[in-house]
Amino acid sequence: MNIFFDVDHTLITWDYRLRPFVREVFARLCADGHAIYLWSGRGRRWEVVQRFRLERYVAGCFDKPLYDHAARLHELGIDVYPDFVIDDHPEPVAAFGGYHIPEPREPLETDDEMWRVYAAICRYHRKEEPPFSA
């Protein structure tokens, strides 16, 4: 599957810290045969990939459509279709299906939301549940 992660308040905190377990979950997703993409309403966020050394996991970065999500994929140069989206905003999740993730919890070391994301992706991939989770 093509799995698209939002960046701000999904993978990184407001003060630019990586959410716990991102590397571990990305490694498992890649080992499971999925392709990981990042997208953001702030543009292609390769600096996040490089700063947190995620290059081995991330297949590409894109501008995220902020409205008319599916209709704007081509316009924004997104040449792969999102099969599963993880975002702190509900609109992209509603448009494509996926997991509406809460913002990182403080203290950050107690945040285990990425494992919930991984479990939701696995359940969806096994067709055990529809792609919308809270």
C-alpha cells in the first residue's frame, strides 16, 4: 500500500521533535512491503526526512492538497494514489481513508500513538476494518 503521513502534529511536534516510535513503525511498514510518503500543507518536507534520518524509509515527499483532495493530486504532481492516510486533520482521512491521529501527547515519551497507527494499517490491510479510525 501507499501510506501517506502528514508531517506537522502527526510525525513531529509543534517544537520540531520526532514523535516516539516513528522509526520503528516506518521500519515495520517497509518490511511489510508498504511504501511510505510524506506530505504537508507547508510543502515537500525533505528537511524533516534528513534531520531525523528517515531516508531509508520514505519513498517521496509531496505538497498536501488542502481542499478537493483527490481532485488536486495530479495538479500537485502526486503520481501515486494514497491508499491509507495518517493526519491530524480529519479532512484528508475522510477523503482517502486512514487514521485520524491526535496531536502528540505530553510528556512526549508517553506517546505511543504510532503503534496504534501501525495496528490500524495492519487491520485495514488484512481487510478486518474500514480505513477510518479515531
